[in-house]
Amino acid sequence: MNFLVGYFVGIWNTVRRLRMWLLLYFVTLVFAVLLTIPFFDVMDQSIGNSLELPKLLPGYDHTVVDDFLHAHGKKMSAVIGQFKGFTVFFVLLYIFLTGGILQTYDLLSEKFSRQRFWSGCTTNFWRVLRVFLLFTVIQVLVALLIYYPLGEFFGKGFDGINDERTFYKAGAFAVGIHVLLASFFGMISDYTKVRLVKKNQFSVLKETWESTKFVVRHFFKTYPLYLLNLLTFVGLFALYVFLGRQIGMISKTTIVVMFIIQQLFIFLRIGTKLMNLASISAMYDAVVLKSRKQEKPLEIEGMTPVASTESTNTASTNLADNNPPTSDGPMEILDTQSDSPTNDEENQDYNEREFLENLDQFQEES
Amino acid sequence: MNRILFLLILGLFVSDGVAAQPTISDDPLSSRIASYDIKVKLDTTDKTLTGTEILHWKNTSKDTITELQFHMYLNAFKNSMSTFNAESDRIPSAFRSLEEESWGWVEINEISDEQGNDLTASMAYFQPDDQNEYDQTVLKVILTQPIYPGETKDYTINFTSKLPKIVARTGYSKNYYLLAQWFPKIGVYESTGVRYAEKGQWNCHQFHARSEFYADFGVYNVEITVPKSHIVGASGVLQSSNLNADNTKTYIYRAEDVIDFAWTASPQFLVIKDKWKHVDIRLLINPEHNDNSYRFLQSAKESMEYFTKNVGAYPYTSLTMVVPPMHGIRSVGMEYPTFITCLSFAGLPEGIRTPEIITAHELGHQYFMQMIASNEFEEPWLDEGFTTYFENRMMDHYYGEHSATIDMFGYKIGGLENTRSTYTGMSNPKISEVFRPAWGFTHGGYGSLSYHKTGTWLSTLERMIGIETMNQIIKTYFERWKFKHPCANDFIDIVNEVVTQEHGDRFGSTMDWFFDQVLYGTDICDYELHDISNELINKRTGIFEIGTEKEFIKFDEKNPVEADSIYISKVIIHRLGEATYPVDVKIRFENGKEITENWEGLDRTYEFKYTGKHKIESAIIDPEQKILMDMDFNNNSLTKKPEKAAVWKYTAKFLFFIENLMMTISALI
């Protein structure tokens, strides 16, 4: 699977899980509404009956906004302040939900099941949390690694340089490098989560290392795919800005229209997040499957080995569901993702049939 | 050495250039009390200036002068204990990191009078403002020969100035030099009646962290020698330039009827020339900022046009504009006679109008402080406030009332809007009265009050009395006080005179009540339209005898019978602030009828009461927003039929913002 196919598989799998998509949208909306209600109250009660208010309709009016903030800034600070408290809760909630998302994309052949989704949320919470913590540290270190030297460079002022254009270039270069590196580590983080769930593993460090090896080994598939997903978001944002400029919020009608567009944008933004995980999951599956096809038949302990090409017609091999990990360890499957796979190298719960069905269906429909 | 001798020598020196220095104006515009002939050489290795200045000082008072007082401004940068540094916000560790090359100073090596008496031994630093013994920014010299009324005496001063790394708009940064306050400069002798002087006295303040300058008018003949690679710009008009044998170049400038002389040098300047009417404009700009050159030139021409029309003629024939390189940013945004420094960033978008604003502001100073030479030490509002006021007028006129400062991505701010919100947004707008010496704003407020509060109250005054009356005041002020030293009272006298002349006693017998509040007081203004009520009267219910019949009438507030539809309607106003201004109150009834009431604005609470068949729909205090000093315009009005689309608009935006914030956070997971 090349990255373009992975990208479209990601879109397709996201669309197929519309109910999950809607669920995430409504969770986000409910949280945001809870924080927005106090904002509405402050604005309505403070200047809602003022004749100055309509001046805000055609566009920004500095005097109205500034007087409002001077007079009611403390109330607005309190409204914004609530967000800080919500942030921690929201992060934990999203970590929780991400577990469900990952579980859902691991079982694409089956219909979306709320029960399975919530079960995935619970089962994978600690995995995702630990990945989040680890990669937060990594991202902070990456940022420090880039911006500390940049700060030092800026701190020297104009020693050794003539004009501010050098600063611009240095800043743009640093931001560019940061985007590339942050997205690279973000990608490893996502592959780690996918692997942890697919393989029902708990060792975050080990899976991070394996994921790193995986994305490096398949860099020209994984990284372009990740950047494409990122660009999709950038494209959506650009489209929103364009529409926002064309339409504006200057009348009751345009306010309603823009509100719908804004919510559509948020919905699609959530979609890009799902699409990213879906495409990563698909890419991971495809790479592993390809390796398996080329190199070794699927071997399962206690079962007759079958060629992977035939496995699409066999009964479900959803090992995670049918054979949960025991105290002796999870059921072993040959790991075919590495260059020299062995039975002992990898333990994975991999639903090959499901993936192929999914891919076939996508190719047929596309 | 007398002046003629100096000029003869100067003439010999520039023999390959211009033989005679042309005067710029045929008749002196000013009393030319303090004139200078200066020869100075810039040493770019040691960052020093060595020079000789001949001061021609005229005693225009009736007093016999026995001592001279000099500003030694560069000594403000001599050490951390100077008054300038002690008052500045710089933390001590910031000073510790400075190497010797960063500090600056000036010293007089020798001073003598025209009889050849060496006065050097009589020199002594002193501290008229704060007795800070470490401060050496004011020097007095005891004269051997007194200066009698009407006499002009010459003094020859040999001085050395070590330039600091640029601070407070003077010094060097790499190979860029901005030379301001670079020579020993005589103070102002205020004779009896000048400003607040009850008797003749020197007005020569120390250099403070927040103060600017004050000087007498004169003629400056300045001969500047720099490495030949350096391009020079200066106050006044270039008379000639000559290459010297030692790889240096000498520029000779003459500036007439000015209060100061500043210059710049850098090998990297591009020189762009333009002309506005009789004025030769010269823009010195680094290549990286050249894209914005047209903005500076356009703004300069617009400003001169505007000031000429609304204040008075620009009498000089030159204007030099310097756009410092970014490493010399501490020299941006400063005004010197016919010489200003501006600001630009490489790639600055057009919607950010910093170049235009700074150009307009500094050009405004050519009037307020340069020609109308107020005392910037003691009354900073007289120059900064007036300049801010005119900067806003000019910017709003040319670039839009709501977009003169910023106009980007739908985010727009006007000039006056920005000034007013800077004042109303102060954490403590009562921190000080405006009328205070610059160094008196010890706990903040210098900028916000001197610039922005003054700009706001001048605009308030303009809206109250009308633009024509305001222009008349400004023009009268300019004509009466150009090339002199006015003070607050002089301006207030003109306001009282013109307002009375134009409006009679509409605003009272004088406008002193206004100045007592905005200039000498700290009170704030805030009117609030507290409530609108419409109460039905004749709420008849029960059995009434109408003629011989008994009629049962049941009162229905929603559908009152026609005869009962009489309302007592009230508009209740609160005065939340201490300051008072007369204001209009406009009341609109449901049938579209509008009434405008005049209210003195004195009572703490006040009501307008009406009885009629129609309810009050809305009311607004100061509908034309004349009283810009009002801290909150939003509470000036109420309506019974609010149009809340804007609330929904911003609620939707806020919701969208929060959702995006949450999604951004979720991207980390």
C-alpha cells in the first residue's frame, strides 16, 4: 500500500465509523457549550441592551470591544479561567476516547459497537495515557532542542548579523524543523498507540522503539501519509478562512450560515484526527501483511499453518477477541514486519482477514 | 575666537566647496539666544567625538548673568548611579553586563570666554532636581566677566564625548551612529514672566529617565568630519562637503532658528530624495527597509500638508528622515529640528501603519516642542499630548477613523480609538494628574497620561467646542507662541479667549473647569444610563359609573383600552465617576419620536420623566460621543428592543474558539 492508498483507506474507514465520529463531535460540542454559556451570559447581561452592541455586527469595533473588556474583563477572565480546569479533564477524557477509537479501527470488519468502543476506552486508557505522557516529554524536549538554541541566537541580538531578516529566516527555519520533527514524533506516538492496541501490549517504551524502527524502515510510506493527513487539516483550515472572509458574520443569516460552517469545520477537524489514526492503522496492517505474504505463511500456535493469501476465506482470526491474553502470554503470531521475523520477535493480535476485506471493499467502491 | 573668525576659518577650510554659507531664511524667525559653531570629528574606533564649540549666548533678560548652566546629557549614561539610570526601570544586573564600551560620557576639556579667560577651573557639576551627587548631567560655570542685559558673549568649549551603545536615542550600534544631545548645551535662562518664572532663573534640569529637553533657539553651524565611507544626515541644510586627505569627509551644515542639532552617520544608508513644496526631503534608510521607503515619504508629505493647513506653515527648507537599522532600534521614534527618526521592520505589512504613525508623530514635534518650544522636562504633555492629538487627527483623516493604526485580517483600530483605549485601559487612570514634570511620574503613567490622556482630552475639547473653534485655538496658539516658550497657562488663556469669542458663555465664563479636571485633576468620567421604565397609569379596574351606567372595567396590561394607554416613562442616569461634563441625552420613543435633552452632568443621579401615549424605546447619553473621557461608552445607552445578533455572533465565535482549542489539545494525544 502506498501512502496515497493509505490516505484514502483512512478516509473511507473514518466515514464508515460515522457514529463514532458523531459521538466525538458531540462530546466536543457539549464541553464547548458548557464553557460558552457563561460567556454568553456575561456578554448578554453587560452590553446586551446597549445601543453600542449593533456596532459589532458589521465587523470588529475596537472601542466597543475595548470598553467591554475594560469594564467586564474580570468576568471574562473568570470565563476563560474555567477552561484551565476543564483542560485537565478534557485531556483525560480524550485519552479515554482515543482508546475506543483505536479499538474500533482494530476491528473494522465488524459494525461499530458502542459497547466495544467503551470497552476499548477502558481497556486502553492506561496505554494511551502513558504514550501521551512519554510523548509530551519527548515533544517538550524536541521544542527545547530547537528553541533554546534559537533563543540563544536571538538573545545575542545583532552580534554577527546585520539585520532582522536573519532572525526571520532563523525563526522560519526553526519552526519548519519543529513542524517536521514534531510531526515525526507525533507519528511515532500514533503508531505506538496502534501497535499497543493491536498487539495488546503494555510496554510503551518497547513499542515506541519498535514503532520508531517501523516508521524509519517504511519512512516513505508512513511519513508522507502523516504529512498528507496534516495537510488535509491545513487545507480545511484554509477553506474555512476563505469561506469566513467571503461570507462574514454581518447579519442574522450570515451568522447562522457561518455557525453551520464552523461546526462543519469542527466536525471535519475531528474527522482528520480519526482519519489519521485510521490511515495509520491501515498502513500498519498493510505493511505487516505484505511482509507476511512475501515471506512466510501465517502460523498460529496450535493451528495448522495457512498461507496468508488464503486466510481471507478462513474463519475470523481476530485473535484479540477470540483468544485473549493469558497469564502465559498472548497467542503468538509470526511477526512479519521486521526484516527477519521469528515467532519470538513479536506478539500480535492481528486481524488479517478483516483488513483485506476492508481493503477490497474500499478498492471496489473507489 | 569670535564668530566671524570662526566663519573665516571655516570658509578657508571649505574652499573647494561652497565659499559662502547661504542663509536659509532671510529674516530671523526667532530671538536666536543660543547659537553654536561646532567642529566635530567622529572617531569610529574609539566611538568618540572630539570637538570645539563656540557658543554665542545673548542675554535677553534684564538680569546680569554671572554663571552659565550647561546640560551634559551624555553623562546620564556614564554609570549606574546617574539619575537617568537610577530612575530607569533597568535592573542592576542589566548594568553589570555592560562593558566599558557601552557607557557614554561627555566632558569639557577647556572653556574660555572671548577675552581668553580660562573658566575651566570654575566648572562644577550640580544637581538641581534631586541632589544625586553621582549625577553629572548639569554643569555650571562661574563667569569672570558677567553678561549684561542685551549683550551677546562667545565662549569657546573644547569637549570630548564618548558615545554609549545606543540608549535613549543616542550613541552607536555597529557602524550606525545617531548623535543626539552630544555636545555641552546651554540651559534656558528664563527671565521674569517667562513661563512660571517670578524672577530671572536658569532652567536647566538633570537628564531624567522619562524626560526630554528644553532649549533656546539659535543658529547652528556644524562641521562634521567622519570616515569618508559614512553617509551623513543632520538637522538643517547641507552647505558643502569635502574629502580630506586622511580618508575622512567633512560635511558642513547650517540650521537656523532651531533648538537643537542632531545628526547620523552610517556607511549602509541608502539616500532617497524627494520634495514637498519648498522642502527637500531626504530619507536615510537601510536596504532591508527600502520596501517601505514610499510609506515614509508619503506620510511625511501628508503630515506637512496637514500641519500646514491646520496649524501653520513649515518654515524650514529641509527635512531629514532616518530609519535606523534594527540593531539601532533604541534610536527610533525621536524628534529633532528638521530631523526625525522613524521605524520600520523588514517585510512590515501595509496594514500595520507604524511607519506612517511615527512619521506623523515626529513631524508633529516640529511644531509642538521645536517651533512652539515648551519645556519638555516640566510639561511633557504640552509636546507629547499635542503631537498625539494631531497624529490621530492626521492618521484618521488619511487612513480612516477605524483603521488608521491597524487594518489587517478584519482587525481594525483607528488612531484616536487607540489613544482613548490606552487611557481608559490604564490599570489606574487616577495614578497622577497630567500636569506633572516628566520625572514626577515615579510609579508610572508618564506615557499614558502625557500622550494618551492628553490626546483624548484634546479630542474631547475639539468635539465639545467644534473643529473650527479648535483649529482657531491651535492656529492662535501657534502664531502667538512659535519660537517662544509657552506653558500651560498660555494655552489655557487662548482656549478661554477663543471659546468665549466663538461660543459666549455656553461653556461657562471660562473653560477652567475643564482643565481643572483633565489637566490638573485625576478624576475619571463615567456616565451610565441606568434604567428605562415605562409605567402605565390609569390602571382602572372594577366598576365605574360612566354617566348613569355602571360599567365594569377589567384592566388588561397587555391590551389596555385606548384611554388607559398613558405611560409615565423615565430615563434614569447615574454619574459613576467624579468628573463632570455637560452632555446631551437622546431619548427615542416607540413611535420614532426623538428628544434630545441637555444635561449639565453634575448630579449623581438624574431622571428625565415623560408622560404620554408612547413608551420610551431607547435612550443614550452623549449620542455623538463627544466626551471621549467617558471610560465606558457601552453603558451610556439602553434599549428596550435590543438587537442581539452581535451577542450571538460573538457567542458562536467563542464556541468555535473553544472547540478549536480543545481539538488542538487533543492533537497532543
